[in-house]
Amino acid sequence: MIDLALQTVPGVADGLLPAAVLALTALLLFGIDTINPKEDSLALLCGISVGGSLLALALAGSLLAAGYEATPVYGDALMIDGTSLFFTLVFASVTALVSVASYDYLRDQDYCAEFYALVLFAATGMSLMAAANSLATAFVALELTSLPSYALVAFLKTDEGSVEAGLKYFLVGALASAVLVFGISLVYAATGAMTFSAIAEAMVGAGDVAGVLGLGVVMIAGGVAFKMAAVPFHFWAPEAYEGAPAPVSGFLSSASKAAGFALAFRIFVGAFPVEMAVPMGVDWVLVFQILAVGTMTLGNFAAATQENIKRMLAYSSVGHAGYALIGLAALSAGGPNGNVLGASMAHLFVYGFMNTGAFLFVAMAEHWGVGRTLEDYNGLAATAPVASVAMTVFMFSLAGLPPFGGFFSKYVLFYAAVESGFWWLAAVGAVNSALSLFYYSRVVKALWFEEATVPLEIGRRPVGLYVSVLAAALGTLILLPLFGPVVETAQTVAAALF
Amino acid sequence: MAAFDFAPLIVLLPFTSFFVAVAAAIWRPNILPKGGALPGIAATAGSLLVSLWVAVEVLGGGRTAETVYVWSTGVGDAPELVFSLLLDPLSALMLLIVSLVATLVHVFSLGYMNDEDETGLPRYYAGLGLFTASMLGFVVAGNLLMAFIFFELVGLCSYLLIGFWFREAGPPSAAKKAFLVTRFGDYFFLVGVAGVFATFGSAAFAGPESFPAVAEAALTGEASVRTFGFGTQTWFSVLGFLILGGVVGKSAQYPLHTWLPDAMEGPTPVSALIHAATMVAAGVYLIARIYGFYALLPTVLAAIALVGGFTALFAATMGLVKREIKQVLAYSTISQYGYMMLGLGAGGYVAATFHLMTHAFFKALLFLGAGSVIIAMHHNEDMWDMGGLRKRMPVTYVTFLAGSLALAGIVPFAGFWSKDEVLYEALVHGLGGSPILLAAYGMGLVAVLFTGFYTFRMVLLTFHGDPRTELARNPHGVGWNVKAPLVVLGVLATTAGFLNMVPVHELLGFPPEYLHDWLAHDGGRSAFAGLTSEHYGELLHDWAGYSTVELSAILPGLVSLGLALLGAGGAYALYAGDDPEEHTEKLGAAKTVLYNNYYQDEYQVWLTDSVVKPLSRTMDTFDQGVVDGTVNTVSSVSLFSGRRLRRIQTGVVSNYAVLLTLGLTALVLVVGVLGGWFA
């Protein structure tokens, strides 16, 4: 089915360049580690990692700006198009931010080269997930993302929390992978095809095995829901985010989640078109509606009662997965599907900046030895005003307050849902957003309005963390004027999927 | 069109002086010579020069309506929101009036504020600068929203300036009252602005797309507008009344006039500015500006005329018994703006504009004259403590007398010609088939008698007879900076009426009625044809059913002159001697009523206490109980369930695996049953 020989034609792999750059950077880091395991020039490793991800970012950006034409490569195993490039943009941005931020975090750690290599391998896997055009590549790409992620969560080998989180993440992840691969096999059994377009064609004749196909589809949905951290596949998320090094938490909750969405968009729009699947009784839109409502509600409700900031952010990221799920839940035959899906993609884009930024702020607080609960953040603004301003921007943007990026992306998302006739999804989203303001503003209140219980001494100002937090804040703010082009691009590339 | 290119400077110059004064007040309080007066004088004088230039250009047929700045582009069909300039004869005339009076008030302030060693001068001049800039911006506004924005700025500035002496008890309270009462009217105006946008999709004043033009087209059936289920004319009348709410508040018409007498707590030059050229004038100017809209609405016009006539009479009666010189002037202002409203409502667009102009001059003069007296009297304003100032302050006396003759409407002073024309318009249109205007005319006519009386009572008590106190025997001298503005305004109060001598023109066919000619033509630009008095005349005839009877202007003119002289003579008979008596006691109960301003304040306070407050309390109960209650319930439910949800997260990974599997199974069951997989 896959004829690699065909793909030696030069030029075809143009659109794969960003992913290739990420992979090569990872290999380069591996190479350095192999040749000189004692390499401890953190600046060099960080520089390579940041350079590689920025190069990938620039390549993806320029290809996207040039209006890249959809190109199937490797015998339809991958599809390079606007959507894959758009998501690569998100992944590369988050990778760059996280790499810069890790510079300070890794100062006293060993195996730094491995850390960066793992991050970049995961990023490679993510951009392949966004380009997957067959269930086989989808699974391989997903595992390529997951395996480095497990290792990254457990990176602090001497820290009990980190190791425990890594193990839990791995166990739940293994279960989810099993579900996914079982789902894939059922779909293959029903349609006899692996590439998405072939599955879509084969569905016409699969009416009498709709049950088998449907079971497979729901299980695939479960598999990708694990990556998105959607309820009830979210249990790993609070534990993993809490235990993992904060930059890794940021990476997982932003990029890895977005990758899950990218894969879901690909599979469900490409392989199981709404207009065919729903009449057959394979109503995956309903699945995502249930997931969306459950995820939004549970994520926000649980976040409201957390005292630990990282857990609060973890549940908030579960809540945001719920919003983004509207992109799949509000699809309908003949509806303005491109707008809905594009809005969801744009939300993930904005979310990439604001959520990563929030986790990086937590990383900075950890770096200073500030505790992990909300109370420990009391009066932090007095000692670190610039970073606190950035955190305030992230919190308000996550809550969806104007005039920050998060407001526009949510607005467009809910508007698109209403436009498609799913006003109730938008209503649930709006109510949840209002609730979320409660717990986000608690952080802001603690930072600015509470008195510090213990006088806070912060030593060094970590350069890398500052740079990345400010870059993320800048990203969140620049998205005010730039949001128009972003959402237009997202909706254009999304419309091309249908 | 060079002059028009510089027109934005008219607004920007005083704004700059505001900015300079604020900056100085914040960083270097002593850097500005004269506390910021000089930049203010330079800026307003600059505005005056550019206004003159613009007026010359307009005289030569120039007109413009241009967009200066688009601050919100509409999505889809939504209207664009812009700042635009409209320069036509009306706005050019008003620019001249406002910038002239503002300049003179700045100069006068040198004497009233600087020479009296007041503190906080940069704040004072900052306020004056912004006040002037706001009013000028309002005058040149090319659309209703922009007009509303500057209208509000004018209100804000009057608040700041009335409350200038905020450490005393009276001024802050008066400032708040002025702000709140006018705000009450402006609330209706704001709804009206929104209504105009919703109805016409445009709020421009000029051109074929302007809302008066669209309204006319809609009435003839050539255009369709949203009327929200009302009849077209009914809905337009609703809009007209809403906008009128702002006018009634700002121009201190009954029943929202109560703020104006209290506003006397501000510095006297500010009162001059408020009464003559800015705040109060803004309301009447607004109606004149969109007269093409009001001319379509006979109901609203009749209401305007009645409110105007009633206010003219009502305020004049209250002016009869006041003791303080500025109080008399305050009620005269309310009364005179009543005449302008009467003129507008009665179809006398030119007459009302004329009276707006002459009143600006003579009322500025009277206030500045009163200010001069107040300086001399060491800030004692009680007329019964004055007397005999004539000999000690000759310049002030002569100019004040000119202003008083104009106010009373004695020929040939400016006020006679304009007030006479207002009354004449009301009479001819009233006789011409709109009898309701005759009632308004009657009230206006009686008010002439009272005006003559209170004006000369004021002059006689202040300047004539023997000095009644030591203060009046040895008044404080006033400088050139007080006298010069008085002389300029004195000349104008005497001569401005010659611009438009309707009865003389009728008698001799000469001289031309300059103001009629000024406002009548579009300068050969058809886009501005909708803003001419000729066009308004047609609209009034076609839509409001106003027609005129052939009637000489001479006899009505003689009647009102006779009444004014009668009132003045009455005052002379009662108060002329060396040592006049207080006759007000003889009025008995009527005096108490008049002295208490017909208990208007009391009844408004009663309304607040017994209607508004209980209503507010009910709303508060509803808000606290139902709205907040719901919200609080929701939040406690969600926090409670959040705590429950936390318990699911046990930390035991096998529990997670179970929950995950059960969740997936549930999903499969739901979708499967609904999808008919098990059938």
C-alpha cells in the first residue's frame, strides 16, 4: 500500500520540511549527546532546539502564506495542506517557547540534551499527527508524540511526584492507545481501507456492518480524546501536569492537546464525512457533543475548587478542550462547517500562547521557590510586577475577557456555533466561560490585591523564563490586531478539508 | 477652500490651551503667566480669526460637509461612525458668536479671577478652554452622534466650572445638580441618537443621505425606513421628542430649568459663557441644526412652541422678585431661551437664530457687567445692598444699560428686533391656521411686560438712587480687562439688531434683511439645499401645515414695544427714587410662591423621594434577591459539585482505568442505541 520509492521525487516533500527540520534538530541533539554525553553547554543545546523550532515555524509560516496546495505524499499516508501547516505553526511556536523557558529550569539538571531531543521528537510526532492521512500513520504519529511525553513527565527522576505522574500517564496512555488501535482494526474490518479517502469511499457499502464501523469510530474518538484530555479520558491530565516539570506541563497542555485535535479533525472530517456517517447511524457528532458539554462543564467546575495552581490550570485546560470540541460537535451536513472548524483551530492557536504562558509563569514561580497553592502567590506582583502583568494577561485571556486574544477566539467560536444552529453549545460554553472567570480572577486577586504572608525573596531573574513568558504575553496581545488574519486563514484551511 | 482646511483649528486651538493648562497645572503650576489666561486668550482669538475667515468663505458661497475621522467602520449594513465637519451659514454664524464671546470672557477673567488673586487658575483656564473647544466642536458637528459627544463634553465642562470653588458648600452641590438634571434630559437624547441610527442608518446632518432628507423622502414614500411598527410620522415624532429631551435639559426649559439658577454659584465669567454662548445655547442650536427634521413634525413643533412660550412667561415671573443680580439674570436667560424655542416651534427658524445671536451678545454683556458690579461690591450680589453705582462705574453703567434695553426689547437695541420677529412669526403662523401657536404667542407677549419690569428693577436698584451700604459708597475699581469686553459687547448689543430689521425693511424697503439672506441660500450647492431657510419654509408648509397671513410687522412690533415700555415704566414708578422701597411684600402669598420658584425644586425632590426612591428600592430588592440570589445559587451549586468532582480524582490509576472504560462503554451504548446498531 505504501510505496516509498515514489517519494524520492524531489520537490514533493516541500511541505514536509517543517516536520523534517524538527526531526533533524532532534537527531542533531541526539548526536551531540551520543558523541559527548557530558556536554553541559546548556546554551548550545537550548540554542539548537530554539533555532530548529523557529526554523520550522518560519518554514511553516511561509508555506502557509504562499497558499500551499494540498499534496498527498508517501502514497497518501500523509497529507500536507493548510491545516497541517497551520497546526505545525502552533506546535513550533509552543516548542520554541518551552525550549527557551527550559533553559533556566534545566540549569541544575542532568541529561539536558535528552530533554530537548524528547521535546523535539514529540513536536515532530505532533506535526505528523496534523498531517496524517491514514489510520496507520495516525497511530504511529500519535505514539511518536506520546512516548517522549511520558519520558518528559517523568524527567525529574529523583522527584517522586514526577515519576509517579509519568507512570500514571503512561498507564492511562497505554489503555487509550489500546482502545485506539482496537478502534482502527474495527474500522479496517468494516471498510478494508486505511487511508481516509479510501475509508470514506468504502463507507458507502458498509451499511450492513454499521455497528462494527460505529464501534470502531467511537473507540477512535476515545483514543484521540485521551490526547485532547477530554472527559472521561482526562484523568491523567491533572496528575501529569502537576507532577511534570512546569514547562513540560505547558507543552503537553498546549501543543499535545492541539495535536489531538488536529488528528481528530483529520480523521473525522476526512474518513467519516458527516453527511455519510450520520445517516448510517454512526453519529460521531453526537459523541463529540456529549464530550464537549461534559468536558467544558466538568473541567470548569473542577477547576473552580482547586487550591493548587497547576491543578487549577490542568482543569482549565480540560475546560478549554471542551470549547475546542465545539469545532467537531457543531458540524452538520451542509452547515458552515469550515467556519466552525476554523474557529476551533483559531482558538487552539490563541490557546497555545496563553496557556503555555500561564504554565511558564508557574515554572518561574517554582524556580523562585514560591509554593504551589494559590495562597503562596499572594502579593507576588509586588516583587515581580512585569511577570505578574503577563500572568494577568494570560488569566483574563483564558477567561475570555475583552480585549485579549482569548476573547476574540471564543467569540468567533461561539458565533460560528450559533451560525451552524448549535446555539445551545454556545450557551453552555458561555455559561462555563462566565464560571471560569471566577477561578482565573482568583489568581489575579492573589497576585495584586492580597498581602504576602511570608516576605518573598526572589533571587535571580531567570532570563529564559522571562523571555518566554513575555513572548507568550506579547503573542496573546499581538493576536488582538492579528486575530482577523489568523481566523481567516484557519477558516480557509478548514474549509478546504470538507 | 483654504479656509475650510483650517476649520479644524477652530476646535483644536482651545483644546490645545486646555491641554497646556492641564499640563502646567500638573507639572509646573507657576510656569504659565497669568495662570494660563494668555494661552487661552491666544487660542480663542485664533479660533475667532479662523471663524471669521470661514464666515467670509461661506459668504462667498462656500459650504462643506466632510468626514474628518472614521472611528468605527460598520460591519455589513451597520452605519459608519465618524467625526465630520459641517460648515454652512448657521454653523459659521454660531462659530463667530461662540469664539467671540469666549475670547471676551477669557479677557474679562483676567479682571475677575487673576486680579482678585483666586487660586487654582490653571484649573479654571483649563476648564474654559475645554468648554470652548467642546462647544465649538458641537457647532461644527456634521452628525448627530458627534453632536451628542460634544454636547456631553459641554455638560461635563459646565459641571467642572460651576463647581470651581469646590471647597465651599454651594458650588459642588450646584454643579452636581446641573450635571444630573441635564443628564436626565440627555438620557432621552441618547436613546434618540440610537433611534435615529436604527431608523435611518445614518445620523448625518447634510446631504441626500442625511437623516432629515431621508425622513422627508420616507414621508413622501420615496424611501423606506424602519419604524418599528409605528406610523412613519408617529415614529419620527417619537424620535423628535427624544432628542427634544436633551434640548429641554440643556436649554433649561420647563420642567428641567431648575439647574440653571443654582448654576450661578460658578464664577461670573463662566455664567456669561454658559448663558450666552455655550451650554444653554447648545440645546436651541441643536434644534436649529436639525430643523429639516423638526419641520416635518407638527406635533413636536407645537410642543416646542408651547414649552417655549410657557417657559418665557414662567421664568419671567420668577425674575420679578429676586434680590441677587445674578438670579435676575438667570431667570431672564431661561425666559429668553423660551422665546427662541417659541420661535423655532412657530416656524421662525431665522427669527430664533437671530434671537440666539442677539441674546448671546446682550446676555454676555449683562453677565460681564454684573461681574464688574460684583468685583466692585467685593462679591456681594444683593441688589438691595447696592444703589448709586452709576456715578462710580460709568463704563459699566452705560454698557449694562445698553444690555438691559436690549433685554427688555426697547427699540432700537438688538433684543427688540429679534424678540419682535420671534413674536411676529408666532402670530402670523398662529393666525394662518395653527391656532395653538396663538396661545404660545400670548404667553410670550405677557412675558415682554414682565421682562421690561424686572430688567429695569435690576438697573434701578443697582445703579440708581443713593448708595445703600458702605460697600456701594466705596466700590472697588475695575481695570481695562473688564471694561474692554463690556464696550465691545455694548456696541454689539446696540447694533446687532440692524442685521435684520423686519419692520423697517417693510416700511422703507431698505436696508436688506441680512440674516434672512444669509440663511436662505445654498450658495449654489445643491447638496446643501436641505439646510436653507427656504427649504425649511417649504417643509413647514407641506408637512406641518404652517401658512402665513398677510400681516404688517409694524403693529405687532408696536404692541410688544408698548408692553416693554409699560413694564419698564412700572419699574421706574416703583423703584426710581433715591431710596426705593421693597414692594415685593405687597404681593403677599404670590411673593412667597415666586420667591420659592413655584416650589419646582421641592416638587422634584418630592418626586424623587416618593416615586423614584421606592422604585429603586424595589429594583434593589429584586436585584439582591432574585438576580444575585440566582447567581449565588449557581455558584454555590457549582462549587459544591466541583468539590464532589474532585473526589473522583482519587489518585489511584486503576480507578482511572475503570472510569475511562466505563465512560467509553456508556458512550458506545448511547450512540449505538440511538444509531440502531443493535437492531
